[in-house]
Amino acid sequence: MEKQTQEQNQNKMSRETKLMFVPDGICPYCGCDITKVYDLDEINDIISGCPKCHRTFVD
């Protein structure tokens, strides 16, 4: 069930132009599930880094 929620959150982010530079929503450096960190209804900008380890996805 949890996997479905993660996929639904990822789909919601991409459908509503809430862009992340990691397509699966998982930080490649620390493994943080970014879709669980942010309130998807309050995101209004591009997510370009991990809120947990603070590494950027765009370098």
C-alpha cells in the first residue's frame, strides 16, 4: 500500500508541474523519500535538492 502512495505522490508532483530533478522521488545520495517530506499542496517551486542531506540534484 505504501508503494502506491509514493507513486501517487510522484504522479501528483509531475501532473501539477511540481518538478523534481529525481524522477522517482528518492534522493540518490541518502535515500530520502522526498515525496513524504513536502506537503504536495504547498509546493510552488522546483525541487532541486534533498531536504535531508542538502545535496543538489543539478550539479
